[in-house]
Amino acid sequence: AMAATPTGGEARRSVSFSAPPEAAGEQHLGLLDGEAASPGELRSSATPSSDGVDRVRTSSTDWLTTSVSKVEQEDFIDAFHICTAGEAAKAKTLKGALPVDHPVFMSPATRKINACRVEEVTIREVEGLVKLLDENGTGELEIEEIKIFLTQVLDPPCSPKQLKLIFSFMDQDKSGHVTAQELYAALMSNPVKTALRQLHEGESEKRHNRMMDALKLTIDRDFFEQKVATRVEDDDEIVTLPMSLLSLALFLALVVVHLMIDARHGAANGVVSWVKGYGVALDGPYLEDHVGDVPGMWAWLLTSGSASVFGDCPPPPARGPGAGGPITCRLASRHILVGDAQLRRTLYDGTQDVAWLLHSPRGQQHLAGAPGDFLGAARAELQRLSDAGWADQDTRELALAFTTYCERKHMFVQAEARVLLRRDGQVAPYATAAGVVIEGYPHMWIVGLDVAYILQLLYPMYHEIQELCSLVRHEGCDGLKDYFDFYNAIDWAGICLGLATTIIWLVSLQAMQAQSLGQVVDKGTWALSSDVMGLDTAALDLVSADLSAIRNLLFWMGCTMGIHCGTIILKFFKAFQANPRLSIVLETMVGSFVEIFHFVIIFMTVYTGYAVMGHALFGLDFNEFGTLGKSFNTAFIVLMGDFGWYTDITDELLGRPPGLGSGVHIWYLQVWFWSYNCFVLLVLLNMQMAIVLDYYAMLMMSIMGKGGAPPSVTTQGREYMARRQQTRGFISFQRLLGRLFSDDDPAHPEKRVTVDSLMAAFPKMKPRQAEWIINWLGHEMTAQMRAMEEQPAENFDQAVALETSTTLLNSHIALGRVQVASLVKQVDRIVPKKTAWDVDDEDMDEDEAKAESELLQLAQSQSKTILQLRQTVTELSRRLDKYGPTFQETPAPLRALAADVASLRRRLD
């Protein structure tokens, strides 16, 4: 490196290269340490490790370990960076106006502005800056002084356009002088802050581009494979989130419009409430209040039960609308009875008998004598069955079953009033009903939802099949094994369940078109046929069977939809992995699994003990502990805060003797309840919460510590869409990944990845895609290196970090050795090893002057390449220096390069 003085003065060149001490052994390369090193500071050091191996300390200004004498430091740095004697002279002229050791360079205001932190500058710091720049001591700055500050002190310097903008905000009164207040006001104005920020961003982008150009030389196949695989996985996770949201939205819509849970439940609940609450008199009898045995059931059937079904069957009007029409029976206000009701008997051996009420011989005989008296006919048949002992001690269940139709809802309801007779004497009367939909598409827009849902199923299925076939084609059975991981299995489970739901719905639509239903309901007006009470038993059985089939199909459709909803939720966890803000919940669950597992062992031991204790002590007295299952359930709902049963029991026992029916003292219950809540609820559950929150807080600190707040979901979505736009027409990453991992013929066997190698490995790849990939890999490499630098050494795998840095360095080191060898060869050719000259010697002969000139020209011609190489190796070595000396010796290639540099220095000496 040579330095030249500005024009107009005597040429003054004095460069000496100090040879390294031989006792130091193998010399090491000193590299740029970044902002911490002052301009012109030159030093090299070799730090011995515990094993006796020297390590590189990457902390000098130049990548050649040189020491300069008889030349000012700024002269040397200017000449090395600017590379040509003419530009060096020009730079020296500018530096003459303001020496580099001027205190203004180290002022707080200058450091903050150069660090792009203008908003942190205070008025006192600006006043100090003005004092340093004010040469005549007037307290004000002239335009030339401001210009020197903006072009020489600021780093990077301002352009003429930016100078003009900043001047316009500084000298508001057009006096040609700027006070400290005016300078501070100008720096705090938004246009000036924006201009300075853009100045720093532009310089940062230039440095990044230079770094990227150098990094492209180091991309190898392993790094390429890793990033392509990561990109495929990340894109899959990013796409999964909107697709899962779309699936969930369509799924919710289909659940509402197809299952019609609310409408079916409302219609069924109306009939159940009608049957349970119907009484022929104010005091009943009522189903749940007055049925306690078989005679009680017969009494209810002969009175309130039969009346609830056949009690409202008025004859048609003699005149007006509906005159002379058939008789219909209304119940539950909006429902119409379909034909008849039947009584079903189930014995303990499983035998089931059915008896129709109106279509029985006794019922038909009654109707022949009293047409339209459906209630009388039903009671006559019920009385006959009761007198015949149709329900006896072997009867397990009696049920009154009937079907209604709600014209306003276009829905049938199958209802039953049951009484369960247990062997131990317990009687359980209850009523059940289920709504059955017979109109698949009440609105045509529902068809559009179905089409969108099917397309939403086919789209991921197509991509999954494409990915699976690609892996099987290139990797065989190994590709099949690699493909079916947890989340891919969830994807296929969701696809299969969606297809199953679609098939069940199509079969349900077919069942809704049953001929028997068409005979009962007019599909044009959705009204019942004219004489629904005149249907025979065969038609009623067929209608009941068809409605049961639709009901079962809707039941299985609800089951598949419920399980499908679970797969959609699991797919969300896959999508959550794409964003640190979302993945923290899953990572918390996974990270705390071991601690929670050990906690559950303790918790279940205590929980089971209290549940069994409650069953043993209070099972004979309270229904909440009557069975072991009920006892476990009661213990759990207590943890959820349900204490109603305990307060009811204590209120009932207030003022009574302290003993319970079984002889257990009430204090046992109180001790059980209080100890259980204090120990299990207040202590154990809060310990579990503390375990989870501890991991959650730790993960949040880890995420926020990685270069600030992570990107939001919307930011990632915009980046993904921008990347999709940029890569439109490219070969997909999925196809590239399949070709790279092919067992038979893996693509791109070369180790180094370049534009030419990519186009050769993938013949259909366009040049634009190859350039885009190389640029993208460079960005990824830079981000990876920055993450290594910012992450604390104790929180990540240092060995992996060093290996990555070493891999990146090797390529640059090889290029550096080529450059050094070339320079050494030229030096050997031009200057004999034993020749040394003094630049200040005026008696230099002509040959020596010519040799010196040729050597200078050679150094200048290679300076650009050396500068670019120096910047890249400096950046990598600075990161290596942060970790390497603490846990591993300096890489051998770096030591070899340092030895070559030392050899070059000796030759130049």
C-alpha cells in the first residue's frame, strides 16, 4: 500500500514494512474490528490458547498486518482506500481543511448523527458542536463551516442535493450565519431527519451490496439445500394459516346451514317441553313428577300422555277455507301429528314389541263409532293394553313414540316419551326428540358455499399429491417415510374427513328425496298432504324409517365435522410455527412438557385420593359421590369453581343433627372440602400455572432478544405475496427440493453454487431465477451471520456457529491466497529479495525508481480486488473473533493465509 502527498508539494513517500519477530512463530492475520477501532489504528496480535495453539485476533484496520512509520495515519488510510494517486491527492486536499484528529469527530452530536440517532441530540450537544466548528469565535457558523461539517465530518457525507435541503432549513433569516438554536431546529425538523436517515440507508445498502457480491462466491450446495428446504417448509406454514382460516370460515358456515343445529334443537325442544309439561288438569299428572312405577306410567298415558298427542284434533269448519277437509291433530302450537302414535315395550332380554294406537282393532272400532275422536280411540287401545298386562315386571322400558311436522321450519320431529324401569326399583321418566331436515338447500347461495368448500379441499389435496409423488419418484420409499410427518398426516386426515363429510351430505340429499316423504309433504308448498291422518301403518313405518335414515346420516355428518374441526385446529398449530408470536404457545407446551408430566404424577395421586375418599365417605348420602365416576367428576368441577352442591347440602343440614344418613359426621365433609380446595386448588393448580408462565416468559424474552420484536403475521403475509410476485414463472422450490434430494440422480452435484451452475443443473431455469436465487441466498447468509453475532454465546450452539463461519471463510481465504501468491510473484520478478530502498533517498538510481513505479502500478491495479476481499474477510473474521477465541482454535486456512501475508511482508522488507 502506497501513499501519495497532494499536488503542489514535494513528493513524500516513506513506507516501511516491519518483519515479524521470528520468535513469535507462525504469524496471524489482523482483521478489521468494526466501529470500535479508530481510523488508522493498526495492530496485530496472536492470543495463545490453553492448548498452545495461537488464535487470530481480528482487530486491526487493514487485513495485511502492517505498521507504518514516517507517514501520518490518515495519509496511509486514504491512499489504501482510494487506490489511485490522483484520488488520494484529492482526498488529502479535503482532509487538510479539517484534520482527522479534530475534536469535532469525537463530539457527542457527531457520534449520534453518524449513528443515525439524530432525535437523541440535545441542544447542549449542538452548542458544543458549534464551538468546535466556529473558527473565528463569533458563536455562529458560516456556510463554509457548515459545509465542512456536512461533507467531511458526517459519515457518510451529504450530497449536493442534500446540502441544499439542509441549508434551506438552517439559515432561515438568510443572513449567511447559523446559530446553535437554528442548527438544532434544523436537525430536529422532519425533512432533515428524513434526509439524514435516507443518507444512512443508502450507504448501508451500498455496503450490503458489496458484502452480497462477496458472499455469492461462498455459497455451497449444503447451504443451498438447507435454505431451499427451509423455504419450502416456511412457505407451507405461512400458506397454512390463511388456508386454515378459510377452511374454518367455510366449515363454520357449512355447520350452520347444513346441520341446522339451532333450528333442529328448537323444534325438538318445543315438542319435548310440550309433552313433559302437559297435564289434563292443573295438578297433572305430569311425566317427570307423577310417574314412579308401571301403574303410574299407565295412568299418565291414559290421561296427560294421550291428551298431549291427540288432545287438539278439532273437526274441520263447516264453511269457509278448509271446509269439509280432513281432521289434523296439532301439538306444541306449531306442529302437526303425522298419522298415529305407537307404544313400544322393551323387555330385559332385549325383545321389543310395538302397538299402534289408532290403527289397532280397538282403535279402529272406536273410530268407526265416533269418527274423528282420535283421543278416545287412543285411550281405548291404551286401556286394553293395560288390562292385558302388556307391561309387567319383565319390562325394562315403555315409550310413546310419534312423529310431527313443523311446516314453518320444513322439518320433521321424531319424539318419544319414555320411562326406564331399573331392576333396583329406580324409575327414570324422560322425553326425547330429534329434528330431521328434509330441505337441503333453502337458499341457493348455500350451493356456492359447498362449491367453495370442495375447491378448498381439492386445492391442498392436489399439492399434497404432487409433493408426495415428487418425493416418491426421486427418493422412493425413503421419500414416502420422510413425507408422512405429523403435520402432513394431519393434512391428509383433514382432507379425508372433508371428503367423507361431502359424501355423507350427498347421500343425505338423496335420502331427502325419498318417495315416502314426497307422499307426506308437497315439496312445492312444503305443506302436509290432505289426509295425513289417513296414512296406513306401512306408509307410517316407511316414513319413520326414511326419517331415521336422514337422522342417522346427519348424526354421522356431525361426527365427521366435529373431528374435522379438530384437524383444522391442529393445522393452525402448524401455521403458528411460521411466526414467533404465534408459535410461543406451542413451544411453551412442548418446553414445559417434562415438568408438567412430573407435576401430573403428583396431582393425579392427590386428586384420585380425594375422589375415592369422597366416594367412600359420602357416596351413600349424596348423589354427587354416588358412583366412582360421579365422585371424580365432582372433584373436577370443584377445581373449576362449582361449589353449588356444597352450599346446598350445608344449607339443608343447617339446624339438623350433625350426623348424615349413613352415620358419617358432617365435619368429614367440611374437612374434605376445605382441605381439597386449599391444597389442590390453591397450591397445586397454581404451581402448574407457575410452570407454564415461567416457560412462557422465558420464551418471550428469548424472542424479543433476537434483534427486537419479531415480524407480525401481516408483515410476513406481505413479504410472502411480494416473493410470490417476484418468483412468478420460476421453477417452484418444491420441485427444486425434490431434484436436489433425489436418490437416483441428485441435481447440482457441484459444491459451489453460482448462476451458471444453477442453470446447468436445472435446464428449464431462467437466468432471472438463477440470479434471484443467488441474491436470496446471499441475504440469508448475511442474516444468519448477523444472528450469530447478536445471539449470546451461552444461548446457542457455538460449535455450529464456528463451523458456519469457517465454511464461509475458507472460500475467501483461498481467493486471498491466490491474490497474495500473485503479488509475491510480481514482487520477486521486479525487486530482488535483497533490495531495499528508502523513498526519501534522493540518490535513487533510475532502475530502482522504475521498479518502484512498476510495483506501485501493480498494487494500484489490484487494489480494488484486494479492497473487496478485505471487506468480506473482515466482516466474517470479526464474527469469528467474537466466538472463536473463547472455545476453539483459529481455523487452519486462516493461519495459512496469515503465514502467506507474513511472507509477503518479509519480501517487501
